[in-house]
Amino acid sequence: MTWSWHPMLWSWYVIGELVTAVLGIIGNLLVIVVIFCRRSKSRSTDILVGHLACADLLTSLFLVPYPDINTIPYTWFGAIFCKVIKGNYLMWTSVTASIYMLSAVSIDRYFAVVYPLHFKRFISRRLVIAVVAMIWIGASVLMIPILLINNADVIPGKCIFHLPFPKLQVGFGLFTFIIRLAIPTIIMLFTQVTIARVLRREASRFKLQKTAQSLPSSFHDVARARVLELLLLVVVVYIVCWAPDQLAFLSFNLGLVPDSLRQSSPSHPNRSRLLQLLR
């Protein structure tokens, strides 16, 4: 058995995937360059945003479409290819790291706004770097199940996704749903709602002082309003863009989607790469 590949079919879906990947690569590279050139790059937020851009850059690189594999030799390299590349272990590791970097940014801003004195005293560059390292290591560990369930079948020479018991598939679906959507959403909702309440309370206090002193509204009032809108936008965009994908994945693993639909042939080889973990 030797390596062989399906021909690359440039459908509109693949072209859209390529355009998305290229835009993600360019955009995140620009963010990394800006963060690197900033004089205040030692700030906790800059460090977290920089690593968030790195995680998104890796995700964009792994989204670049490539010809789908037809046959694969049953060797150690073939097994590694199935587990790491075909099983999308690296991509999902970077996605998970990106999610928790975004959550860390929310927590960072939460402490900066709600506990400003403690934030300046305890939040150091060393602590933030340690948190970033823990996120990368944690994301790698959390995605280990992908390495365990993707294997190279010796006879047909294919990479297969296999769970021996239906309960394991249900557990895997719940596990990924919790770590990729539920926990980050709870973290961001709690921190952003608390930040919004604190800013609104401070804005009301300043407004009362200005009314008592007959002072006109300042640009700080407008800035606070824009911050509240931005916080709400971040949470809404995250939930709207990420929840449908994770709910679909959970539905597949819970068996809510008919098996005939899950195992139906994709319209082109590259789509099978996106459905690899849904089988």
C-alpha cells in the first residue's frame, strides 16, 4: 500500500475555505506585527492578544485546503499522519487555545476594571506568560482523545474515526461541547456582564456629580457607552459564530442526526476532512 491522493476539486466551497484561510493568515499576521511593534507589549492584554493572534494564525494555516488522501500505508508515519494531520489534532489544539486565550482576555479585563488596585499589584508579565503556557499545554492535553480515536486501517489503507462503544461517542460529544462552548461562554458572559455593570454604575455616579455641578457631558461618557457596546458585541459574535458548529457536533455524537446523513458521501473530497470528527 502506497500513498495516493484524490485530485483537487476547486469547488466554490473549497475556494471559500481558501479565501477564509488566507484572510485569517493576513489579518492575524498584521495583529502580531502591531503587538510586536508596540512599546507596551509587556502589558498583560498585549501578551494575551498576541498569543490569541498566534493561535488564530495556526488555525488559519490548518484550514488551507489540500487534496484528500485516498490510500495510506500502514506505517508509523501513516499512523502519525492519521492522528495528527488527518484527525485535525493540531487544528483543534490551536482552536481550543484560541478560545481560552479569548477567555483569558475577558478575565484580564474583568480584574482590571472590577479590582484595579489588586490588578496592578498582582498581575505581572511572569504570571501572564505562565497562564499562556498553561493554556497551550492544557489545549494540547484536552485534545488527546483525538489522537486515541483516529487510526489507520490496515486493509483498506484509510484513516478511520472509531469509538468502540456508543456511550464513548456520547461522552466525547459532551466533553467537546463543554470545553469548547459551555465553559468559555460562561466565563465570557460572567466577566463581561460584571464589567458592564461596574462601568454603568461608575457612569451613573459621574453623571450625578456632573448634574449637581452643572457640568456638560464629556468624552468619557461616550467612551464608556462604546466599551459596553463592544463587550456585548464580543460575546454575541462568539456565541453566534461558534454555537451552531458545536451544537451540530453534539447532535451528531448524541445520535440526533440520522446515521445515513452522517455517513453520506461528501460532494467533494475536502469536505470529508471537515466531517472527519463527525463520523
